[in-house]
Amino acid sequence: MSELFVYEGLERTETDETGPGDIVAVAGVGDIGLGESLAAADNPQPLDPLRVDPPTMSMEFRINDSPMSGREGDFVTSRQLRERLFQEDESNLAVRVEETDSANSFRVFGRGELQMAILIEQMRREGYEFSVGMPQVITRTEDGQKQEPFEKAVTDLPEEHMGTIVESMGERKGQMTRVEHHSDGERVRLTFEVPSRGLIGFRTQFLTDTRGTGILTHRFEEFRPWAGPITHRTSGALVADRQGETTAYALLNLDDRGVFFVAPGEVVYDGMIVGEHNRTQDLDLNITKEKKLTNMRAAAGEELERLPPPREMSLEEAIEFIREDELIEVTPKSFRLRKRHLD
């Protein structure tokens, strides 16, 4: 220990000794973790350690290797990404970072996709450019049985939306354990026990189903036997098969294939996800095709009027949308969906 500070009002003052009840700040102590005690060497009496909920899921953070890498970010190398992630590991008690077999990829463990989304948003605002993979729930094997983390989810919502939320939780393997009706008779509190992977992307759906009037909180409960398959995304992806700028002509002709995430004039590349297919399989398509020049002319405004607006997804919705073979390309100015293997 090199320095010891006490607080006097709003000021922090350096001192040589302190007494019982003082709030102090200590500098120069390395390799110390949460819940550890500083005690006298001749009579150590440590306090009981604090308990922090363990991580329930992980995400892969890797460098951005798309054809558009390095155009919008200030920090793009694996060394810069590694330093930032391990800095977060030291300062954030709920985050753990591990290196992988690849020098360009890191595994980040945390408490749910919301915490991951906050970390991603912080890094992109700091100027980092990288890509992230699909959230993976942390599992373990005990007595030969596969187990996964379960959480206790508490929802407070208007009673008119109760049936919708109960049905949605049932699809995610959630079991309702308690129902409490408020005194006003208009709102109800529902308590569920649900696998952590069942809560991936649920917050956005919950706010939509309750029209923004619901409140959702959840915390780690315990590891339990694997609850079985949970339906993720049943639709395929629309994938660009070449690099170029999207055109209204191509988007209009392909409108019946699904919902697009891009508007005319945006730059795409081979392997970039540009929409959601209305069928289960992925579909490669050319959305840079231009109209052939003929003597027949039509006003460009007519095509734009008939073209539906692109679907804009938030970062949380994108994390819920991607599959194992897909990534989110994150930059300070935008984020794009892409296939893990572009070729």
C-alpha cells in the first residue's frame, strides 16, 4: 500500500492512519478482488466475502474483417481491442474476458444481453470498430447431466396484457410461480422461473406487447437441468451476393422475398445480410442491379413511392436476430449484419 486517503466533507485528504467507521481510499494494492479484506498481519480477521451473481452468457468479440473495415473506427486492431476488453475486465465486476485460440477473437462473459449491449455501445462511442457473435448461454455438467442457468423474472404490467406475456413466457420455457393483483385492480405482478437463454431478446418483445407500460426485472436463481430447445429465429436471411450500392429498382423487384434492412443508395458487400427472408432458408440476391436503359422512361419518384421503408433494428434487436453463423459489425457510426464466412 502506497497511499491512504480519508474523506473530510467532499474533499479527499491523505493520511497515515485511520480509525473504525472511516470511509477510506487505498492506492497501491495490486491483485486484490471483490470481497477481500485488508487486515493486520499479526491478527487477521477478514470479513465475509461478498457474493456476486456468476455470468450467465458469453459473446465473441473479434476484429472487423469485412471489406468496409477501418473506414469509420479509430481503434480497429486486435491489440487495441484486447486492451479495451481487459480494461473492462479489471473495472467491471460482472464482466470476465478470456482469450481464445485466435489472436483476433476474445470471449466476454456477462450477465445477460443487456449488459453486453451496454458494453458494445460504450466501445463504439469511444471509437472502437469490431464485430460480435451470437450470445451463448453458459452450461455445465453435473453428475452427467447438462445444466443451464435459470433466472427469476418479475413483471409488472396492465392486466389486459397478462395473457400475451404468459403465452410468450411459455414459448421460452418459463414457468409462472406467482400472481399478485394490485389493489387498483388494473395491474398485475407475475413471477416466472425461466432459462437465461429464454430471456435473450425478450425485453424488446415485452415492451412491444405491453405497449411500453410493463416493467421487467430478473436475477440469477440457480443452475438447473437443460430445459430443452427454445425456438430462436425461424426465418432465413437475405444476403447480398456482390459489392456495390443498392438501387430502388432492385429493391422494388425483390420486395416479395422478405423485409429489407437497407434503403436505396447504401453500400453493401458480398456476405452482408440485407434483410429477413420470408422463408426458413437463406437467400443470396443481387440488390445492386440497375434498370436497363431503354427509350421508355419513368420517373424515379414513382419507384420510391411504392418502395416500403427499410426495417431499422436497435442493437438489442440485432443481438436477438443473428444466428451462430452470423455477426454484427459494429462501428462508431453504424452497425451491420453479416455472415461469419463472407465467401
